[in-house]
Amino acid sequence: QVQLVESGGGLVQPGGSLRLSCAASGRTFSSVVMGWFRQAPGKEREFVAAIRWYTSNTYYADSVKGRFTISRDNAKNTVNLQMNSLKPEDTAVYYCAAARRATSPPLVGQYDYWGQGTQVTVSS
């Protein structure tokens, strides 16, 4: 059992930055990959970024490459998402997820645990 809690969401102006965090607890040693997804109103949930816990290999959606950076802190069992140059289209609820087993790159269906989400709103 793994529990994931997101934090750091809020309101930011276009071009601004925001840092999201996902705190993991429970049997986190069994998680191979942690990732971020987002869902905007009226849109399907989409992949944002992921990181392999032990190798630090990262994966990004084309829409956020060069703007978002995913990282992890093994000591704190935390995964972070640094979001820069934010755009209105980045507005969504952002969800943290963890996978016990995953291919490279990890697939959405491989995630076993999900957080409750944190709202990110990019607006002037």
C-alpha cells in the first residue's frame, strides 16, 4: 500500500513558475516509477512527466519538454515537478502516481497508486 499526497498547486500568471511536490508513504520501496498526470476541465487525463526512482531516468510529454523538470528526493520519498514558463493551457488538476513495475518509458496503465490531485491555475 502506497499513499501519495500532492501539494504546491495554486494560481500563477502566464510565464510564471510553480513547484509541485508529491509525498509518498507506505511501501514506497516497491515503487519503481513515479509520475505526474494532469486533467483539465473537459479534457482527458494526460501524461506529464515520470521518473524512475533508482536510475533517475526521466520522461516528459512533448507539451512540457524544456519547461517542466521532474526530480526525486530518495531520503524524503518525495517527487517534485518544477514548472516554468507556465501557460494557460497548463491549467489542470495535477495528479501524482506510482508504479510497482513499468517499462521504459512507463505506460499509464502500469500505475498502481494515485494521489488526490492539486489544482494549478495559470491565468493573468
